Amino acid sequence: FLSKLLPYGFYIGFDSDNSSGDFSEANHKVPEMLDLDPHQSNRTGKHNGETEIQENGIKRHRTSLPAPMFSRSDFSVWSILKKCIGLELSKITMPIVFNEPLSFLQRITEYMEHIYLINKACSHADPLERMQAVAAFAVSAVASQWERTGKPFNPLLGETYELTREDLGFRFISEQVSHHPPISAFYSEGLNKDFIFHGSIYPKLKFWGKSIEAEPRGTITLELLKHNEAYTWTNPTCCVHNVIIGKLWLEQYGTVEIVNHSTGDKCVLNFKPCGLFGKELHRVEGYIQDKNRKKLCVIYGKWTECLWCTDPTTYETYKKNERRGGEQKKLKPSEDVIKSENDEADDMPEVQETVQFIPGSKLLWRINCRPPNSSQMYNFTSFAVSLNELEKGMEAILAPTDCRLRPDIRNMENGNMDVASKEKERLEEKQRAARKERAKDEVEWHTRWFHQGTNPYTGTSDWLYSGGYFDRNFSDCPDIY
């Protein structure tokens, strides 16, 4: 029920259309806004100079949100939960102050932040180098979650989000295809017709008392059209700790297997749990093997920092030397790794070290630097800051179901928390009324841009893009706002 805490999928049972509304966030006092350095702020996102308008209407992307985030220090999770003892989990509504001004559909779009890795994969002639780039892309897809403990808004049934980035060479469309259980489907393609990236996300929630865990469900598929290759994988398990007392901190763990269905190559990545003393916190280790299970290279790093690869012999030699107490070289910021700044609570293991460098390794990926004022913008990356941007003229182009048009998210982004809270309640009530009306008339909900089918590479159930969105015929889109 503490779905406020996880960025990828921890929204099951929250803000449900079964919600009783007993704990309306509109009844809570809104805390003071944090001060935002005016020199760091770009409230309009507009710049001088002539720039070609992209398909979605954006000229240049903003570098700051219109208003800084609200402080959550005046709110206690336990003060809310203790009043909810005995209630169904789906009947608990958290104050909007625990949200961030993005829909979960927009959070999914953050997969594309490191799209240059897909472009690298497309450009490589060697299948091993392509798999290395794809593995780095899979790890980078979860990197934006680092220190992001705000809850994205639950998408309404039928809600959509599109993003066209001509500067990055892709366009993206997603749709909330189911509300119970919540399922989000997405599809992206390269503007140069070089790749297709698609999947669906519907995680399974587990509450362990002090932490919440989301077991990933849904297949991620990347097709490199030039090479006639398809890769599939699932995300690691995501867990947030200290949900009752202490500072929230997040870890990813579990095994991710990336399969190249054309060559039979496989990449196995182990996202390690932090362990008793936190020595393995954020670490990722794995290898790439061919269809005959021969190890071709070893991959290591941290999903919060960087990823490297080296040959298996060098890796094993280094590890043996490490166990014998040999010298270890640690990367410095000047050596292409950004040191992780850990300031977690006392009950989280303190880890100050960065990735241990193995001489001769090749850098596959490193995390992007965040804006200087990121901590006052929900710890957004520069890419995330631009996702809810709505410039003049865009409303005439976007589907009426697009996240950018949601009044609750828009008002929260603008700092109007009371209005945002009331709008959120209104939208949820409208969704409940629509569901009851369909049940009364025995009318089934029909998705608009995706349909249920079978993933052609795994043979498992999947949500597939039906096509036609960018023809921009939105006449039969539902009225959800």
C-alpha cells in the first residue's frame, strides 16, 4: 500500500477507483515551498533564436520546473497509516505531497534517456559489441530511479503519453491499457527506422513491514532492424526501505537475462542486494555468453554510476589477486566515474567507495550528471524535467488523453497543491463513475492504441502496438479529464 515510494510500478492499490476517499489529501495542510535559486531557474523553458519546431511542438527543452517541489518534512507516513488499520489497502489515499508531477507513463518514457546506447548498438558490426550496448541500455533504464522516492501519478484508464524527440531520433507512445490490474504498454521507434522498442509493465507488489518490493512483470523487447535482431529482458526487482521510519533508500536486485533471439547470445546481469554491511550496494556484475555458453566478456559496475566490461581471463586474474589482498585501483571522478554521494540514514549501510577499476576495461555507460537544482525538482534528471513540458500550440496536436493535459499534474508542477489535490479527486471520481456506467450497460472497455497478443520472440502474453497513433485521428478518444 505504500505505493508512493517506488517509481516503477509501486502504485498498485493506491488511488484506486475503489477508494473511499476517507483520507483526502485536500484536507492536509500544504507545507512551505523550498527556495529555488532564481539563477538556476528557467520557468518558461524558452530560448532565443530560430529553431525548427518538432512534431510535438517543442522548440527547445526547458531546464527547470515552473515551481520548486514542496517539502515533505511536515508529513509522516505512519501518522496516516495508523489511522487506516483495519481498512482495505485499496482504500488508502496518500497526500499528494508524496507525489512527483509526472504520470507513471512519463516515468516509463525515461527508458529513452540514454537512447544513444541503442544508436551505438545499431552502428556496431560486431554482435558482441551490440550486446554490450544493449546490456548498458538495460541498466541505464533503471538509473533514473536513483534517489527518486516520489510517487508518480497513477495513469487513468485510457491515459496516453507521446514524446517525439527529433534531436534524439525517436518517437514514443504509451497507453494505460488496464486499471485492475494496472498495466502500462509502450512503443517507441527510431525516426530513421533503425529500431523498435516496446513492452508492458505490471509489477507484483509485496509489503515486508519495513520495506516494499516490486517484482517485475512484463517483457521488454528491443528490435535492431538493420541487423534483424531482437533482444528481450525483464527489469530487476525494485525495493524501497525505511517506509515507516528513517530516510527512504532504494535498491535493485535480482537476475536480468538479455537474450539475442537471432544469434543465441545471452547476457546475464546480477543486480546484487546490498547485504548485511552494504558492501554490494548498487553493484551489477554479469557476463555475455554465446549460444554454446562460452563466456565472451564480463560486465561490472553500479547501476547508480557506471558500467564496464573486460575479458573473462583478466577479470578472474584480478579477482584472484583481490582475494589475496593485492592492490586495488579505485576510479576517481577524473577517470570517467561520478562518485556516489551516499548520505542515507544510520540503518542503511554507509558506502563511500566507487567502482573498483580493472585495468584494460572498456567503459560502456555512465550516469548523466543531474541539474544543479535537481534536489529541489524531485531529483529529476534533465530529461525528466522536460517530460511534462507544454508549450503553446501543443494542445492542438496532442491526443486529448495525453498526460500533459492532466489538470492535477499540471497544477502540482505549477505549485498549486490545493488545486492539484482537488483535481486529482475529481478525476478519480470521474473514473469511478465511468466504470460503474460501463458495468451498468454491460459495456467492455476497449483500448485505443494497443491490443493483447503474443510476443513473437518469447511466446508469452504481451501488449502490442496497434499502430495509427501518429496519423492523429483522435476523434474516438475517451473523455477522461
